[in-house]
Amino acid sequence: MNERMMEPVTIVIFGASGDLTHRKLIPALYAAFQQSLLPEQFRIVGFARRAYETESFREMLAESLRSFSRVETDEDSVAAFVEHVEYFRGDISAEEAYGRLRDLLSDGTRYPENRVFYLSIIPDLFETAVRSLKEAGLVSAAEGGAWTRVVVEKPFGRDLGSARTLNGALLRYLDESQVYRIDHYLGKETVQNILSFRFANAIFEPVFNRTYIDHIQITASETVGMEMGRGGYYDEYGALRDMVTNHLLQLMCLVTMEVPSDLSADAIRNEKVKILRTAKLDAEQSISDAVFRGQYVASEDASGKRLKGYLEEDRIRPDSDTESFVAMRLMIDNWRWAGVPILLRTGKRMAKKTTEIAVQFKVPPLELFQQVECEGDVCDVTKIKPNTLLFQIQPNEGIFLRLGTKRPGMRFVVEDVKMDFSYSGTWDGTLPEAYERLLLDVLHGDSTLFTRSDEVEAEWSLVQPILDHAAALKPFAYPAGAWGVEEANALFRGCEGTWRNR
């Protein structure tokens, strides 16, 4: 991945006037260009309905790079990069646009025959786009000669039925090997490091099982609400569809999957599918034991500023029961993880922005030592603290281990300390953006970090019971700026500890 991608390529971005293109896709491609990771010959075509000319579109992208690029920009390199960009005005729903696009791309000296079509569009248009591309002769055969790859942004459906319909539509016109369902969480450096941490080190993998682990909790919390017009989308999907059926379940798979036979895309994705197919909601009597939904209500922050409630937000239905928070308890019904609760939670307007996986070990069977918590020289005796292995995905990316060690002094007491590997403390420079890695993987034809059709359907199968019983899972209220629904603490029945609210 650190060598120049040698095959020439044409990248067509559908929805090129949108926010994702300007904030993520173009800065990611520019970073690859700056590091000489793109081929000598490449062309980027922005496809959208707005009445831009190529020159004005290039100027907008140059301004976006100055605002959002992770790597340093200078006028010469920005100018050299945008020279590879052209604008194509067309309606995604209109067949004639694809005929004009085919005519444009037929000039093989200017537009390489290897093609990536990035669908940064609403899911309702996925089938229209791929069907029209196929019928216009813009999709090459899956094997041999020039290649075609199609990148699909989430959401991949809104329930099991629609996911199956969407997969069926995509695979009617494309081979599975040509479809790249992108989940930007899988491009984050710490997420990728979960596998190397587990399988490249002999010390932890032997204790990653039901004998030693009390529970695993995965949190993805955000402090934002419905700013920047996101209310219309969010109110239709909610926290479960927006975060759980992709990001959180993928994190669960990586931290619990078995060792793959090799590092090929199919070997890794096969193991993830096995986890998803053996996972289920861990309810005692009814689904309300295993799932808690929440919706934030008006509150005040530390400075006294009023924070709106969910139902007051722009583009939110006044009678909406869409959840802005969801927490659930799962179990994985296999030999390694039987009886170990897997606890997931995610939400908007929470106390802190963080994404983390906490693997909490069981406490020792004999409490031989006193545990203390200290501030300076003042210590209080507490319950023995379990060891915790923490994968911090964002912010302050790193891997941390909390364990007990003797506190210096004449008394034989144990204090909790942290062994710490943080990216910022180990290496200079900023981490690559997730889209940088994922777009280069598309160009290299590496689908390891992309979800397969059976993987998507297994994710939806797991959460479908929640959708089916949504009427019985009315959202609880939680104050904007809190850690979510207090009732969700009940998910820790039989476990040591509670949510990591820190």
C-alpha cells in the first residue's frame, strides 16, 4: 500500500456537488496524489446536476482542499491535482446522461478504461445508477481486461428485506467482486490494529474467551445533535440503523472473530459472518430486557447554554419516536464467547465524543490485596478493580491496559495504573483519514475492509427483531449532554461494573 498504484484509472463520483465529496473524497485523493500513491495517469470526473463548468468546479475543489486537507497544501500541487478533475453535468435518473457519459469516456487516451464509480447518492438511486451504467456499456466484465469497481455508501438498506432487495439489485448488474460497500470506520487505523494486536501477539489471544473475560462494551458517542440539516436523514433512520447495523457490529466482529486462515479478504470476511450468524439479543423474558432506546430532551450545558431537545430540532417530526440513543445486550453463541455479554451503545447529544471497545476481564477469585484509589497521598479503599483492555478508536487513538500494581510505600495495597500505547505518543505526524486508506484499497482491488452482501444481510438479521418490536420499545428521555439513558444500566445484570462514562 505504500507504492504507487500503477494501473491508470478513471474515477467518476456521482453526487460530486455534495458535502462528502468536498470534505472527504477529494481531500483523500489529494493526499494520495501528494504521496505519489496514485498512478501517473488518472482522471476524476464529478457527476452532478448543478450548473457548474469544469473550471468553476476545480476552483471549488481547490478551496475545499485548503479547508479540509489533512496534508499540507500549496498552490502548485493543488493546481496540478485539479488539472486531473473534470465536471460532468447530468441527472442520475436520466438514461440520456449515461449515453453522454459513455461518449465522454470513450476517449481512451484521456480517460483510462479502468473505472471506479463512487455512488455518493441516496440509496433509492443505487439500482438506477448501476442499471444505467450496465445498460450504457460502462461496466466491464468481472474477469479479464479493464476493470470496473462500484463503491456504495451506507446505509445498505433500512431493514433485512430492503437489504436483500438492494443486494439483489446490485448483483443483478455487477459481480460481488465489483461491489465495494464502504464503512469508513473500518478504514480507521486503530480499527485495523485490532486484528494485528490480537493475532500478531501471543500474550492476549489465549485469554480472549469466556474463561477470563467478564464482558465487552462498545461505545460510539457523539456530542452533536441535528445541526447542518442532518435531521431529515436522521429522523428516518435513527441510531440503530445509522450506527449499529454497520459500525458497531463491525467493531464487535473484529474483537470477537476467530483467527482467519490467512489475511485475504474472503478469509477475514468469512470469520466476521460466522460471528454475526451466531450473535443474538440476550433477553431474559422479553426484548425490552436486551434493548433500550432513548431520545434526548432539552437541557443546559456547563455554561448555562440551553441545548434543544430532539423534538425541537430542525427537520424532525414533532411526534417522532425515532431513537437518538440505543443500547443493547448481545451474546455470541459459540465455544469461545458463550455466556459473555456484548454490550453496545451509541447516541447523539451525549456527554463526550468517543468511540472505544473495552474488554473487561474477570476479577481474581481470591481478593488477596486491598485496592485503593488515590489523589496525591490521599487514598480510599475500594473494591478490587478488574483489568480492562481498551481499544480507543477516536479521539486519542491507541490501545491501553488497566491493571493493578503495588502502590509505593510501606502498605501492601494495589492501585490501578494504565499501560499505554497511543499513536500520538509513539509516532510523529497525523494518522491517515479513513477514506484515504479505503479509496486506495478500491484502486488496488483489495476488498478486505469492505462489507460483503452476506455480511450486510447477517447484520440486518441480528437487529431485525428490534425493528419488529419497535412499538414495544418506546424511547426513554435523557438530558442533552448526558451519557444516554440511565435505564440502560440494567443491561449489566450479572456483570462486574457499568458503562465507562469517562
